[in-house]
Amino acid sequence: MEPQHGDRPHLPGPSVYPIGFAAGIACILVGLIVNPRIVAPIGAAIAVVFGFLWARAATTEFRGETVEPVEPERREVSPTAEAGAVPAQHAEAAMPEPAPGDRFPRSKFLEGATLGLGGVIGGLVTVPAIGFMVLPAYIDQGYPQVDLGPLDNFTEGQWFVTSFFMHPEQGEVSHRTAYIRNNGLLDGEPSFTIISNRCAHLGCPVQPNGPVQDNQKKDVDGPKGQRIALTPMIPAGGFGCPCHGGQYDPEGNVTSGPPVRGLDRYEYAIENGRLKLGKPYSVTQVDGVGKNARIHKYKLTGPGQHVDGWEQILYPLQPPH
């Protein structure tokens, strides 16, 4: 039995740390799409742990720690092959031994410098790209409060098709429509039903299933260039989607068609006798009518997405609104 590559022991073989680090990076990228609050942090933790272990293992010799040698492989050698072998002491050395006082050979220094420089360059290239890709979905998000005017504009018990601009400075691209009804007083405070016209199927604008009194349309100028249009309507048959036939009752509950939940609604506030529109939220079901309605409220989600039941796990988390 003779060593296959001489009597010198081998250095340690490849480790699994680079594989774990790569798996962590992949988990981060997938988590940013699937679940940025849970999966992405898990991937980051995996990448940090394996990255640290990888760097620690790669710099073992630099830090002066003893590296456990790996026994060389051995195989049976025939007598003829043994007789023809050239003695090692008569052959030229592949690499000279380090000079006395050298902690490590130059090749090791170059290897470490190359890995370190490559890591720095990789970070400088990838971090800004990931930042520009991810951060815009989390910065300056939200819905501004929209002043819809004095409460006197909304007759009690009357529905209004209310058109407004979410961001007046952006023009028509921020144009929105809501269906608003003044429900009267509830515990001494004004109560309103404010329903979004975005269909919960694919986002088409739903229309009232009843007459819209365009001849009584009223335009109101609000602060900061806000323009509000109030048109009385009578949604006797609720609301309907002209695209795919989704139907809703006057409270926004699904009565037929493909929508997976009820129509979204808006939060609101009463300040100094004026109606202020807040952020929207999703609704699965409304029990009751008007000011006595019990609303099953959820965080705003996109059209076609379930917000309750087991189906909700099939959809990725939404960026903050």
C-alpha cells in the first residue's frame, strides 16, 4: 500500500458552507416575492450564519489555527509499478517550502485577497440593485386623507356617486370613484357607508344597478385643487360589474358571479363638520344594513384574492399600502 499522491497529507476537502450561503441568498430572493416579513428574514439569517462559517473556515490558516489533515487515499500498487517509481527525493519540488518565519505562502494570501475583493465587488453590484428593486414598494406608501366637503352635501338616506382625485397634483391618473350614503346618526355621531367601485374579481369599475340622476350632479371645489363630483343615484338592485357579470347588493355583498369577496370600503372621519375620506380596506361580508351593519373587515388586498379561509395562503403578502 502506497499513497496515491505521495506521503504528504491533503488539506481539508470542500465544505458545505458555500452551499448553505447560496441557499440563504436564494431564500431571500424568493421571500421578497412570497413573504417578505417571514421567509426573507429566515433566508437572511441562513446566509449570515453560513457566510460567517464559510469566512471563518477560509481564514483558519491566516489566524494561525491548526488545520486537521485529511489522510491521503491509498491503493494497491503492483510490484512492477513499484519498481519503476522515481524516488521523491530525486524529483523537482512542485513548490518550495515557505521560508522560516513565513506564516503562510504567497499563494494563500493571493487566494484570500481574491475572494475578499470578489465579495466586495459582488456586494457593491448587488446591494444597490436589490435596494432599487425592493425599497420603492415600502417607501412613501399610503393613502392621503381626502376632504369631501361639508356634511350638508350628503343628504341623509341618499346614495351619491362621488368622484374625486386621490392626488390632485397627479391629474386623471389618481381619479377615483366611491359610492357614499349618509346613514344618519349612530350614538350621536354621523354614520356613512362608503363603498369602492373596484370589483373584487379583477378590478373593473362596478356600476349602480339603478337610475343615476345626472341632471342633479353637483361639483364641489376642495382644498389643494381637489375637484369633487356628487351625483345622486338609486342602486335599487345593488351594484354590477359590466366586465364579467359580478353582482353585489347595496351593502356590497356578493350575490352572484365570480368575485371572491364583497366590495372594498373606505374608512372615514368627521372633522369640523366635514367628511374626510381615509384609507380603503377589504371586506368579506356585511351583516345588516346602513348604520347597524356589522362589517367583516380585513387589510386591503388585490382583486381576486381571498382574505379568509385556507385559500388566503396561496397569495403572497402585499407591500404596505
